[in-house]
Amino acid sequence: MPAAPEILITGMGTVSPLGVGLESFWTALDSGQSGVIERTEFAETDWPFRIAAPLQGFDPKQLVKPRKALKVMCPPIQSGCAAANLAVEQAGITPEQLNPDRIATVFGTEVFISDPREIGNAFFKCLVDGKYEHSLWGTAGIAEIEPLWMLKYLPNMVASHISIALDARGPSNSICQGDVSSLLSIIEAAELLNRGWADIALAGGTGSNLQHFTMIYRGKESYSHRIDSPQQASRPFDRDRDGMVAGEGAGAIVLETAPHLAARNGSAQARLSGWAQGFCPPESPRFSARIAEVCAAASARAGLRPQDLDQWNAHATSQVQIDRWEAAAIGQFAPEVPVVALKHLFGHLGPGSGCVELVGGILAMQRNRLPGAINFKQPDPGTQLNISSRTRNHAQQHMLKLSFSPTGQIAAVVVSKV
């Protein structure tokens, strides 16, 4: 059996609350510029929904091709496709250069929930004396729904649109596992290259926690209540954190085998050197230990010890218990590794967070800089993390990116300099 090929990251793209593309993204990370703002539609309320981190500077017409596809894309699908196009652009590839049967597409998504205003008329048509009458749905209500409405919200449509745009006819999949979707998509894409089923793969994730029904479903208790201080509300690992800030965004990377890259005379941004995944019920007393085990397995696959890691790119949502689980895992596996917690700047992007943060970590590693956790003031009692509120210089060769979900899925990848 032939040896597994070296897997390289050859392109990256982000669409986030810190702007579109890598330049604006890195500038904000390096300077500690927050993307959290007050939402005008909730300005007269005291709800935590009043603060959020929406996309900045994003015009889908400039980045999504073909443009006619926009009419069947909800906003997270648009941003996912845009991030993928940016990654492909940096990789310096065009469909004409590639064997379409050897291009894979794996993307992390979620159940995209419709804007209630988009289907409101359908329900209003079913009201009788102010009460909803289900028997009217088939005759009066459904007639108000656009024929292609469902296509705008199906989770698999991100990978579908990307595959069509690239003429990618290789393996394709959509990963819907909440917060770990991005990293799981990258792991599956890497395994496809490892098995020889593809030479190049587009992977990443997209999501939004700003959809109204999503915020209602999560409940007010999940979010920070610092509505008077939007940019200080997201406080991963800080003693006084009180919940996450909702954000939206997408990240994408191009993975490529070293022989394929050499054959086309391309250049690499980084090397995907290790990965692992696992599961443990969060209510288990071993949950933090299991997170540490998954990180150890990813590092071992890369041939690294804990002390070899130069950056721990944290999941760190700013929710009290979630951050506590991760802090305990760091303490068990790699207590000295410098920690980067990027949700300080743009909140929780749902399935988009993992890949967006991975790209941020790679940019930091390339520049030997560690973005500061701007709202970190005091650590939790009993935790010791190597984390700074200020951006600082730090030589880096290897980084670990962790994601996990409140339902127990865990994923970690290790990326190294080239």
C-alpha cells in the first residue's frame, strides 16, 4: 500500500464580521479590532439579541458565481460560497487546470432557518379570527411560498453550489454537526486525499447565529447580557464572562496533495500535519479528559509532543461551562502552550467558527504573532492558561485548533509551517 501523501493547505478564504478576505481579517486580528456592534432593530430592548457580530463589507454579487444562483441562496450559503471562491483564488487554480473527477468538496453547515418575514404571509393566510387554522395550509398558506423556497435553506446546498462552480465531480459531502462541522469537514477532506480518492479538496464551514429563530431556540441565557458594552461582551476564559455573542461568517481552505501541487508548480500556505475526532457525553466527568485525549491523538499523528505546540487555537465560546471544560483540557494536556481565543473579536459564528479561526491561526503562525484576547482580564479561579489580552510576537512552527459541541462531538487538527 503506498504511503499517504503529504497534505498541504494551498488556499484560504474568509467572510466574517472583521471583513471580507484575508487582509482585512488579519489587520483586525492583529490590532484587536472588534466586529461586535449594537443591532439597530433591537436598540429599544434590553434583550441580549441587541448585540451581535454581523458580516462587514460583504457584497455577494462580487464574490458568488454565477450570480443567478444568489436567488436560491440564504445568507450563510452565500457567505460559504464566497469564502470558497476566495480560497480557490488564493490557491491559484481554475477548473480548466484540474481533473474534475479528482476534486472533492466537503463543507460544514447546519439547518439554515428561514427568516420569519419570508414565510409570514403564508401563516397570515391561515388565520381565522386571529387563530391559526392548519386545514387552510394546503389551499391558502402554501400558495404564498416561493416554489424554490426550500432550496435556499437546505444544508447540502453550500457543497452543491461550490461543486457546480468548480465543476468538481469527485466525492462531495455536507457535515451538519453544529460547532464541530468545520473541522470535521476538513478531517473528512483530508481522509479523502489520504485514501487516494481525490487530489484536491475544498473544505470549510459556514453558519449564522443571527437568525431570529436560532436565537430564540438557543434562549436568552446562552448570550451575554452586556448590552451596554458590545465590544466587551464576548469574554472567552475570563472570570466574568456571562455568555456568547452571536455572529455569522464562513471560512474555507483548499487542501491538496504534495505531488499534485508540485505538478502544477503551486505554493503552499501551511501543512495539515495531524487530526483526530471523538465523542464523550458532556455530562460525563471525563469530558475534559476526552477533549485532551483527542488533542493528544491529533498531535501524535503529527509526530508532536504537547511542548512542541506553539499555539492552542481555542474553541472558547465565552459560555461559562464550555470554557471551563476546555480550560481543564488544556491544563491536562498542554498547560504551557500559548492560547489564542478569537471569539473575543467576532463572537460565535456557528459552524463557520472552526474554519475561520483556523485560518486566523495560520495567518498568526505565518507572521509569528499571537492575537490578543482583548477582553481577558481575570482567569477563572483554579485555571491557569498562557493567554494574553495583548497581541504579541511569538515564534511558531505548529498550532492546534480545537472545536467541540455541547452535545459531545470533539475535533482537533494540527497545522504546521511549510
